[in-house]
Amino acid sequence: MVAYAAEQRVGLPALRAGWVTQTFVHWPFGPDDVQALLPDELTVDVYDGAAWVSLTPFVMADVRPAVVPATAPGLPSFAETNLRTYVRRRTGRDGLWFLSIEVAFPLMVAARVIGAPYHPGTLGVSSAGDSVAYAGSRWVGGASYRLVVRPGDPITPTERDVWLTSRWRAYTRRIGVLWETPVEHEPWPLADAALEVLEETLTAAAGLPAPVGEPVVHFSEGVRHVRLGVSRPCAPEPAPS
């Protein structure tokens, strides 16, 4: 069962930040379509028989090393957008697998050293009236998106809402090694959201078929106390018997 609150304490974070003004757009896919994009060490996680892929634009706020306070001047804040899916290792340990990460702060591309699929680009987040707009395009390759949502009332998360939003580690792979990055933050404050505009080519660029059906959409004002742990190589798991 996926936990609503963080599953571990990140005692010595590599980075602290806030993830704010975040929208989640979740589509169901056939499990085989998503499994084809995963490394052998990971199995697609499913809910109600479907694999899920989520487009999550947000603002990465006040990014800093662990020893720097959030009140320090000049801390960078920038737009980021993830295309992610939900996975498990053979032991059952769940997490996220990023199909792509769009970012407006090129220094984050350094995380490619552990296989994080960062793509620098031109990204923006803005508000007009009751709506929040996100847009971005890669500098190389042309993948892009435009999303406008109208946040609604706060919700009490259902089991599916928690499953889709609350994951506490990310997996990446580089040069034959699977890496795990733990994360800790307060539970997401979720609200309903109405989708007003959605145009995107990120799913196709990742190798997915076109999404079908209406997506599930959430909005969150965000979490301010994100602690990203040090990425570590995963210990090999025994082969299935």
C-alpha cells in the first residue's frame, strides 16, 4: 500500500526545495505499453488493472544545499515538468520512473550522471484570473506542451489519489546501474482541477501511444519542505526463480 506521508526520514538531504503550483494530469495506459519503456529491474505498477502516466508541471522553489536556509537571498526558483510512471522492484519496493524531465534551469542537467532524463528548455508558469497556465518546449528535439487548469475545491484524497501522487523514491539507470533517490516532504494538499487546455507531444516523444479517455486531474498549492536524499546504487536483487 502506498503511503500518504513520507515512508522514510531523509536525515542528510543533498538538496532542499519547495514544489509549488503543481498540477497532476494522470492517464491510464496498457501495462505492456509502459513496461516496454522500463529497464529490466523494474516492473510497471498498476491500479485497477492499468498502468498510469502522469504529466506534472510545477515550480521548483528556493533550491539550495541542505545547510542553506530558505531565507537566504538569491535562491533559484524555476519551472520543471515531469512525465512519470509508477514502478516496483521485485522486492515490491515502489517508486517513480521518469520518462522525461523538462527544466528551465540548465544546471539541473548534471543529474544525467545517474540517468535522470533532464531536457533543458524554455518553460513558464503563470496565473490569470482563476486559471493557471503552464507551457514549455525543449531546446533540442521539439517536444512541447501547453496546459491550462482551473483549480477547484480541496479534496480528501481517495486511495487512488494517494496512489497517483504520493511516492517517496525515484529510480534512474545509468551505465547498467539502477539508482534510487529518496524524498521526504509533507503530504500533498490536493484539490480538484478542471482541464481547460491540454496540448502536448511529450508522451509521443517518450515512446507512448496516444492517451485515450479523459485524464484524472489534481492541483496542489504545493509542499514547501522537500528533502531530496543522496542518490545511491541499488543492491542487485535475486533473479526470479
